[in-house]
Amino acid sequence: MRFNSAIHFLLFTVFCYLANQNGVAQQTAIPRCGSGNAGPIAPHRDGADRPCDPNGKRQYVPRHKGIGFDILNSESKACFVPDQEYQLLDELIDAVVGKVKYDANSKSPVDQAITISRAVTETLREKGFALYIDTETLSDALIDRNAAGEPPRRIFDCDTGSLIFLTVAENLEAPVAMVEMPLPHSKFHHNFVRWLRGNSALLEWDMNLGSRCEAPQGLTGFEGKSMSSDETIGYALSLRPNLWRRQKQYDRALADFHTSMILYEGSDVYNNLAWLIATQEVSNRDILKDEALTAARHAVGIWPTANYQDTLSCVFALRGDFPSAITTETKALGEGYDDDYDRRLKLFQMVPPKDCTGQ
């Protein structure tokens, strides 16, 4: 009996140890990039389009440089970016630089990258930033959303947060790149930042999660690639059409997409160009129908999501090919019900059928 009891006790002890180790492993598991969103979450009212001042004049001179300032200059050509945004970006850089430094010869590069990444995330929270999907441009992220006398409120999402991160990292002289990936079972893509060590990835950081993450396996082509500086500028330029669209300057939005496509190979710019042509009265629209079809098919070929199928269906409708539009929209609905997809399918099935103009 004593022998059996001793065996039982030993087995029980081993079982408890293994269970505890498994629990530790679960607690310290690194989440997949794009697997969720951490708070704080911005209220819906904070997502309103920022105003454009046609007579705005620049007085503030930024103290720092970096990709974020270049993007603000670019976006200001479409919708004037007030001085407050440049000053805030300076303040974000100062706050992080006051907390951490980057040492290229650090003996603990992973720990250093995590410490700096946490500092960036914590600083955004301290400055009143909250997650809002979809924050369309960097200048939408950096504008104050609070009324006078209220605590500061600003918004960000995966790409605008990543662009802020890159600007801070650039001023720290830290090697960081932005990465784009598709979100499984979603019509959206996702961005995160990647710390580099030479030509290799050191670790990834997800601004939406506010934590370290792991890139999914199996990403190919442009998806999952560490973007170069030019590619990141091209990506940012693909966001500026949102500002032109608000002012119904669709031809300028189209020009931005064409320029962006030279620098940036991501699927979204092809999809968004095709969507613009399929839904708005751009100049030379009849001539652009072939380009829209090529771009929409290219986007679907890279990433066959319901969102891109929906765009392709609208391009078919614009070309008068309503049987293909119905087939493609039905396929999009088969990936998951969406009110917009269903509404457009009904347009294609009307007598006479209608395309997506004005959607």
C-alpha cells in the first residue's frame, strides 16, 4: 500500500507539474498578427471625416523628420493638415525618445525591440489614442477629436498606427518595416510592423493588439513582405484618395491610385482603383472599363476575398455583363452574408438591370 501510494503521489506530482507548465505555455503564447483588437476602443462619433480648410496656412515647423511628416505633407495637398497634427507627431516622438533608446549592438535585441514597441503603444494611449476601424488616413488619426476642455481623443488603426510607429522608429534609427497581410474569413487586410535584423525578421508587433505577434505561415508574394520605404510611401499614397473622394474629386483620386501602383504592389490598390471606376463618374470612364476589369481580376487573383469579388461584380455590371456580375456577386455572398452585396445583387437582377454607379 505504501509503495502504491508513493507511486500515486509521484504521478500526481508529475501531472501537476506538466499541467502547470502547459498553463504557463498558454499564458505566454504569442498571438497571431491580426487575431484581435485591444482597447481602448474609440466611440463611433470619433470616426467622422475631418474638415478641410481651403485657406489653411502652415506656421508650425516640425522639429523632427520621417515618413509620417512626408505623408502629412502629401495629404495636406488634398485636405489641409493643421499645424496641430505636425506638433502632435513631434510630441509623440519626443515622448518615446524620452523613455527608450535604440542600441544597434544590444546583446538582447528581442527584449530591446519589445521594450521600444511597448513604449510606442503606451505613449499613444497616454496621448488619448483609441482604436477605430477604419481610420482612413494618417491625418485622420492625428486630428483632435475632443472638444475644448475635454481630455484629448485621437484615433488609429492597423496601418495608421503602424505609420506612426515607423516615424518614431526612424527617429530612433531603429530598423522597422510595415507589413501587409490578408485577414482570414474577412473582407479586410491588416498591417503590422516588423523589427529587422539585417535581412531577417527579428519580431513582429501588432498595433491593434498592442503586443508582440507572430506572422501567419504561408503568406506569399507581397503579402507578408517587409515593405521598403518606397513601397510604404506608395501604400500611404493609396490612402490619399479617401480625401479626394470626400470632395468628389474622383479624377485626382484615380491619379493617386495610378501613381501608387508604380510603387506599391498590394492587392488593395488594384481593388480600390477598380471600385472607383465601377462606382463613380470619372473622366473617360468608358475607356477605363478594360483597366478596371484587369485591376479587379488582378486583386482577386492575389486574394480571392468576398470584398474583391464584390468589386469584380460591379466592374462586370459597368461593362454590361450582368450574367457575370450576378454569378460573381452570388459567389461573394456565398463567402458570408453582407447587406451591401445583397443589395447590389438585387440591382443586377432588376429589369432593366443597374450597375453600381453611385454606390
